[in-house]
Amino acid sequence: MKTLPLLKSYVSGQAGGPWLTFIPGIGNDATFWQAQAEVLGRRFRVLSFDPWGHGDSPQPPEDCGFADVLDGVVQLWDSLGIQRSHVVGLGFGGSVSLALALQAPERVGKVAAFCCRPCQPDDRRDFWRGRRETARTQGMEGLTTATVDRWLNPEFRAARPDVDQQLRAMMRRTTVEGYRAYVGAFIEIDFSVQLGELTVPVMLVAAEHDHGGGPVEDMREMAARIPGAEFRMIVGSGHICPFEAPEQTTAVLEGFLNQNPDFSRGAEMDLLQLCQWRYATKKMDPTRVVPEDKLARILEAIRLAPTSSGLQPFQVLVITDPDLRARLRPLAKEQPQIVDCSYLLVFAAWDHYTPERINMVFDQTIVDRGGSTEGWENYRKFLLEKYPARKPEENFQHAARQAYLALAFGALAAANEGVDCTPMEGFDPAAVDALLGLREQGLKSVVMLPLGYRDSSNDWLVKLAKSRRPKEELFTFVG
């Protein structure tokens, strides 16, 4: 990969959140997606940039081609330490977004491509060749009027002169060299036959009245050729839907980007991105069921969680019976996740440490490790002398704290599987214990963990920024 001029970039949004890159189109700059970036920045770390020869970016490299455009984005990611990013683009930016997912799928999370094509039909190539020649012979001023007049219908321009002027200002901040380079790259693209090779989650979005950039039927046909692709249409808008229909555009993006990640297609996140993605889901979709293999991995993570002396002093009830969950719901303040989840996990701690329980764990360890040692037996003796002699309430509180360690592992494992969860303490423990017959087993309920999938359309919390204390206040370094 040759070294290319570094694009002028702007970073905003949630620090530590999953990266989201907005790819501008021809004649657009970093402000094109500003309305959407401000909303999505509550949950994502947003990267915007000016293309070469647009805004404050340097001129394009000599003989700039489509491959250079793709490499320029990757080199920008490299310069900022971005390993993986979701990508959003419209028009040429949409085509770039899809091509990036083909060229570097390990760097791309999800793709939302608006009003675009994988290649230009002959009549559109002729159209763009004419525009490229006009830029060479007449400069950008004449193109500015023709382009923005084509982008916006007269009624919208009259109603929103501010948008009209903003788009004209973007065009005027575009150099002839920048415009011609990107139009030339646009004319040459053709990855039509590769659409079926896309492996990342893709959403294609058409605008109802866009008849040039990415007509509805062309976009629908393209979606049918991409495995698992979603198709959406922005109603009542032309090509520039982020401006003509900003609320619709933002809502479509939020719904897609906030969906559970499809890890089967290589869209894995790193640990901090998982922490940003997960939240205490308030509304789950009862029509979506967590697969059994995902449940098994979540339960195994809970089983492998660390506990004091390795005693694992709790039991985890996995409740699948819908009738039983319906009876539990009024005991948990009518929280809907109790019945809407796929599985309800109830963590119940030992009510006391007894010699029988301690010996059970130590004996199992001897079996697992193929024998005992003098040190192990001495430690068994130490616990047998110390724990049963304590008051039952002290032992229960100690056991409950171990259950919370396992809960944390379960919540993070769920995120790793793209599964939502909601840690819950808001229930009547005594009533839950009575319904489940826990006291007879020497157990007391401590916390619940519904597992399921978020209902993004009806969950008020999903669109809000994650809020935590600043690290400067939370952490104190001593020494």
C-alpha cells in the first residue's frame, strides 16, 4: 500500500465507544452527516473526515483511483489506532463503504450504505464524464448550482434555505482536482460480482424519490444479492436524505447499529466495545429466542467465574417455563423482561457454609486434579474450622458476593454472544424463595439475569448515552 496524503479528520462522540465512520460523497465534507453524528455520538465514537480536495484535506494523490480512496480510509484508521469501525456512506460514500467491507472485512463492523450502486450504468458514466469535463473547463461554481439544484427539489429549497446554502458551501470548498479525482474513481468502480462475498452485516437504504444515485428497485435488487442484507426505504425524500429526512435517516441508522451484533459473521468486538454495547435492557423482544449454543457458552462462563476458595457457594436456576415466569413477574415489580426474555437466570446463594458443602467442593477438586496433597487437605481443614463456626447471615453475605462475581461473568459473556441481559435486584427475595422452594434447599435468591434480545423500537434506554463517573474521580492511584 503506497503512502497517501492524510485526510483531515474529526473525532467526536462517546469516548471508548465502538467506532463509527461516516464516509462523505463527492462534493461533501465532514459535516454532511453532522445531524446523525450528534445523535449516534451518544453511544459511538464518531469519525468524520474531508475527502481529498474537499474542505480542509490536502489535494488527492497523483492518478488517484478507487483503490487509493479505499486505502486512504484504511490509512486514516491506522493513524488513529482504529482496528474496527462501523461504516456509513451515501452515494459515492455508500459505494466506498461496501467496497471497504469487501477489501478489509476484518476492519469493518457493520455497513449502512445509502442511495448507491456497485457500479455505474453506461448512461450514468456518461453523465459523470460530462460533470468531470465541466469541472475542468468551467471550475466549481457552475457545478455547484447544477449539483445542489439536482440534489434538492424546489419546494424543499424554498422551505429550508439553510440546507441549500450549507450544501452549496460544501461544493464551493471542493477543489477542481478533488472533484475530478473522485468522479474519476466513481466512474471506474465495479464490484457487482463480489456482492455475494460480503461477510459483514449490511443495510442498504434507498430514498423514495432518488432516481439517479441509487433508485429504489436497484437498491432492493442489490440487497437480494448480499447474504443477510437488510433493505430500508426513506419515505418522501430524494437523494440527500440526511438533510431532507434527517429524523427518518437517524432512526434507520439507530435501529441497525444498535441491533445485536451477528458474531457468526465475523463482527466480533473487543472487550471495551462489548462493555459500551451492552446495557441494562429494559424491553426485550419475545419473538426472538436465544439459541441453545449461546446459552451454553454463557452458562459455562458463569461456571468458570472465580470465587473465594473456589467454593462456588451458589446455585443458578435457568427458568424456561413461561407460566412460572409469569408467576414470578409480580414478585419482581412487574418488570417485563421476566416474561419477554428467552431464559431467566436466578442466582441463589448458600444460606450457610456447612461441612458437607465444603467437603463436596474439595472432593470434586481431588477428582478433577487426579489426587490430593498435604497442602490441599490442610486448607480443607482450615475452612472446615473457620466457616461453619461463623453466623449463618455472615456466611450468606459472603456467598452472595461470590454469586455477583459469577453474575458479572455471565453479563459479559452474554455481550460476547450478542445477547442482551438485565441484572435485577428489584424483586421480593422471600416471595421468590417461597415460589421456587429455595429455602428447603438451603438457598436464598440474590439476583436475577434475564437473557434475550433488545426491542430497539420500544426500549427507551437503548438510545441514551452510557453514563459513568469520570475515571479521574473513580480511580485513585496510591504510591
